[in-house]
Amino acid sequence: MLARMPTDYFAGDPRTNLQRMAAGDLYIADDPEIARRQQQAVHLATRYQAAYAEDAEAARPVLAELLGSLGEQVHVRPPLYVDYGSNISIGARTFVNYNLTALDVATITIGEDCQIGPHVQLLTPTHPLEPEPRRDKLEAAKPITIGNNVWLGGGVIVCPGVTIGDNSVIGAGAVVTKDVPANTVAVGNPARVVRNL
């Protein structure tokens, strides 16, 4: 049986996979700098959890080092799971409950005065639907934006490329696959708007 020859998806593209990733283009996560940044994020997230167990306020500098931007009076209960951390910004006075998974291959922006329930997942990565490029480990990402004063109930999943408008509420367990307008309540899988606020 002949071995399958992988397709050269990047012929003529001199960029590294890290540069492709940062541009939002398809890439393969085999760049040593990608691995280094991911390992650094694991290290900082682990340090944050250990420091938080001793003194939540004293742990804040570690969280600030992990994240790209951290507003005043933000409270994040660990554990916190991220790809890089540096692509995440959290606005002032936002509360994040236990077990946030924020896969920040693309930017994740969380506004001010938000309430993020336990076990929420903010997932920016995407993979090709076609079998061959997916087998060849291609991936990309689309940013997620959470507006100001948004409440994400426990277990909410926000998919790549989604924006949730200011003051909206997403019911527990909802899977948000498309944008949610401001001042609405959305529930279900896939999430749909059921009420205006």
C-alpha cells in the first residue's frame, strides 16, 4: 500500500505557521513558538490557581501576566483553561466563575460588568469540514466578542466568530452558533432569541 503524500497547502507562502495563525488564516500548529507560548500559558494558569488558593488578591498579578488585558476589579475563579491567554481581554468588574475554557487562538473580548457562569466555553478555533485538510491538521480561528453587562449561564458554549451584544443573557447550557443582538435573552441548542429586554 502506498503512503499518502500530504498536500503542500502553503506553497508560495513564506510565512511561519505562527504568522498564519495570527492573521486568521489556515495553519498547522507545529511551529515551535506556538508550542512555547502554549506551554507558558499552562505554566501561568497553574501558578495562578496555586496563588489564588493562598490569596485571591495576591494572585492578580499572575492573572494579569497571563491575559492580554485585565480590567479593574475583575474576579476570575480558577481553574482557567486557555490556549495562550495573551489574546484575551476582560473588562472592568467582570466576574468569571470556575472552569472557564477560553481557547484564544483568535481574540476573545469580554466586556465590562459581565457575569460568566461555571463551565463556560469560548471556542475560537475552527477546522475544515473537508476530510483531507482536517486529517492534515489544518486549523484556523475566528474572534469572539462578548459585550458589556452580558450574563452567560453555566455551561454556555460560544462558537467561533460569534458576537453577543450588550446587556444580553444566554441561558444555561446554550450553544451560541451565531451573533446574539443586544438586550435579548437567548436559550437552547442552537441558541435562539426568546425575549427582548
